[in-house]
Amino acid sequence: MAEVLVVTSGKGGVGKTTSTAALGVALAQSGQKVCVVDFDVGLRNLDLVMGAERRVVYDLINVANGDVRLQQALIRDKRIENLSLLAASQTRDKDALSEEGVRRCIGELREKFDWVICDSPAGIERGATMAMRYADLAVVVTNPEVSSVRDSDRIIGLLDSKTMKAERGERMEKFLLLTRYDTVRAGRGDMLSIDDVLEILSIPLLGIIPESEEVLRASNLGSPVTMSNAKSAPARAYNDAARRLRGETVPMTIPNARHPLLTKLFGRRAA
Amino acid sequence: MTIATRPPRHSFRFRGRNFLALVLKPETPRAAWLADLDQWLARSPGFFTGKPLILDLAGLGFARSDIVALMAELESRAIRIIGIEGADASILDKSLPPLLTGGRTAGSVEAIDAISSRPATPEPSYKDASPAPALAPAPVASLMIETPVRSGQTIMNPDGDVIILGSVASGAEVISSGSIHVYGALRGRALAGAYGNESARVFCRRFEAELIAVGGYYKVLEDIEPCLRQKSVQAWLSGNDLNIATLDQNEKELVTWRKS
């Protein structure tokens, strides 16, 4: 049975798209059939991060409107065979998403893949609510700062009320992915601590992704960090998160990206 | 030829507002019930004056003619009905009050019981022709919330207390006609005694509220002394003051503001 996962946050720029791509690659590398779906209609980015921007012909809107078959719109990754992308449309806006179209599209994706990962746009408007609408579980991406935490809290409220699962009276599973975590700044007290964030949001922690140059470089190269540099601290953190998503128990580590040499030396032990 | 035109109105202002209405439930046989009503009205003249009244006809099986006759009887007693509940919509035409649905009980009014159970000696409070007699306080219907209240959510209980077992997030709002109890951290807004109940209180285990209000008097976090923050506190009104005090007996703090 396929799992439909929405990656959401409320606030923009916290790392939803990066996390979607990195988790998608990590799950695909573990042998799962994965499709990453860009719901950010009008501001599509996932194709860039996945390095597939030159191969987009049809997109989510075309499939949702029934213009093309799903198979025609799926872009298969060149590096990992069992990883596909469904891009967003850059020329349309979120109003073009019909609920019925999205339902049908997600239903078809469920039949083909083990994991369908929906990259939600920022905000709480139609794009974001459509991305979470048919999801089975949610990864809430949060930076350790007050504005991001409050927006995530708002999104958790919507996940508990506006999704099909919530409307059926079932419990929507939600996990916290803490991104751009900087141990040095956290130590100085410039950021909210992990405990503070967990206390405020009170949902289980899926992983802690360190602030890292590596992530930025990977995004610009069009190669998610779990693919481009699997040994790096953020890649290991994403891989651990993906294993936890699959139900494995992996001890939580607070990776330190500030000391690449140390990370290299102790990399194996920390992973 | 010029035609004077007004610019088109782009929007109308609508507001949702809750009102409390009395619901009168007639009984059959009608004549006997009306006789009892007369007897009771003799003891409590003016009870219905200025009160919005709803007629509950559920289960009575009244035909249209019965309703029209009953309306005339009530009107002759200066009882004005603003709506009808529990009747078939098809028999209520324009001459009758509109059908209302979806009402929620807000407690019964003690005075109605007086018809059968009270002795014939008039109660002083009824004889008194004050404009708001004999509305017994509604039984408190507490609202229990077992999950955290998330940013952007509003929890409202117009009928009594609100009890929240989790935290109230920044940007969330809890409104209660009675008291508010928060067993987690209170980071959002808490408005107790929202309909002017000055005996309401706010209790919380960890106080970081953006805004706290009791009976319409409020303080924002910036006005509140740091010694109270992150503590277990209660807030209440007394005389001319709004008070917030810690609950921990070992580190007592009390801050008082003049209601203004």
C-alpha cells in the first residue's frame, strides 16, 4: 500500500523542496518506488532541485485536468531508476488545481509507487491545502526560530482539520523535521533549542538537519544532497529520517556540520 | 441625456452574532396550558417584556390553524414570538414567524418550572417589575479540549468554562463565558468571562499569553511584569482591579492593575 506524504511548513524558505528531494532520493535509494510531486503551481522549484528542469513537458495541472495520462507527465530520474518527478506548472496558478483532479491524480500515483511525496507550497491557501488534502502522513519542516515554529503550529492545526483523513475522523500522522539547525548558534542561545520546538509543537521528531553549505550547493547542482554527497552530515540526517519514515528505529543524533574533518573522521560512528 | 448613477457597492457588511433567546414550549391541551400561563403571568407580570422568545412546537403535531390560534392567544398576552422551532417548514407561511433550526440548549429557565412546583405565594423576585427578573444562571457546560490548541484556531464556549489539557499556541485564541483552565503553556490569547462575567478566572500552568482578559478587561504580555512570565498563574477581577498572581505558594507574586 502506497504512502502519500506531504512535506509542508506554512512558512517559506525553510527547506520544504530541499527536504522533499532529499527524502525522495533517500527512500528511492533504499529500493522503494518513489514519486516526488511539486504542488507549488506557478513557482515550481522541485524540478530544478531534482535536476530535471530541461525535461518537463507535462505537469501536475495537465494530469489533474485530464489533458494527458499520468505516464506521459512523469519524469523518471536518470540516476535512480525507481524515482520519478511530477512537476508543477509554471505558467498557471494554484486556482487551476481542482480537488477532483488532485484526488484522481493521487489515486493513480498510489497504484504505481510505494511513496508519493507532495512538496507543498508555502502559505495556507489553496496550493497548500490541496497538497495535504489526500495525504496519509505529513512531515512538518521547521527552522528553529519563532516565526517558523508558529507557522508550523498553524499548519499542524490545518492537517488535523482540512485533510481527508481528518475529515474521516482518523488521526493524521505528523512528524517534525527540524532543518537549518546550527549547533553553534543553538549553543549561544540565538536559536530556539530542539526541546523548545518539540515542546511547542508536540509532534514526534523525524530528524534534525544541520545548516550546511552542502545543502545549498546540492540544490544549485540539481542533485539532492542525499545523492550528491551521501557522506555529508545533512545527507546522513536525511537518510536517517527516511529510515524512520519506513518504521526503523534509528537513534537521534544532533549532527554538527561545522567541523567537516571531525564529521569525516567520526562519520561512520555517527550514522 | 445624462443618467445619474451611483457607483456600484462592492461589498456589504455582514456579521455573525449569537443571541440568547428564551424557548417557550407549549403543552397540550392548549386551553389548560394557556390557563396555567395566565396564572403564572399574574404572578410575574412583565416577565416576557423585551425578551426574544422562540416557540418550540416539536412533538405537538400542531396544524397551521393551531399555530395561528396559539400565536393570537400569545399576542393578546403581549408575548412576542420571533421564531418557531420544531414545526414543519411547509406550514409556516409569511404571516408566521420563521422556522429556526440548529439551536443549542443554554440551560433551562427556572421560572418556567414555577408553574407547577412553586407555591401560590408570589416570589418577591417575580413580583418585582425589574427588567430582568428570574433568569437563573445557566448550568455550566464545560468544554474539554484534550489536544493542543494550534496557532490560528479559536476555541469558544459561550455556555461555560473551557478546560485545555495541552498548550495554547501563540496565535491561538480561547474564549469562554466562564473560566479558562490551561494545563499546558498559555502562549496565545485567553478571554474569560467574555460576556461580562466578572467572576470568571483564567488559570494556566505556564503563563506566556499574548493577551489575557477577564470580563472584558485585558492586558497584553508587554504590560505584564516579567516576574509572572512562565509561571503558573491565575487572573481574576476584584472590585476595581484586574489581578494576576502566581499559584506557587513558595514564590508568591501578585500584580494588580486598576480596571480602567
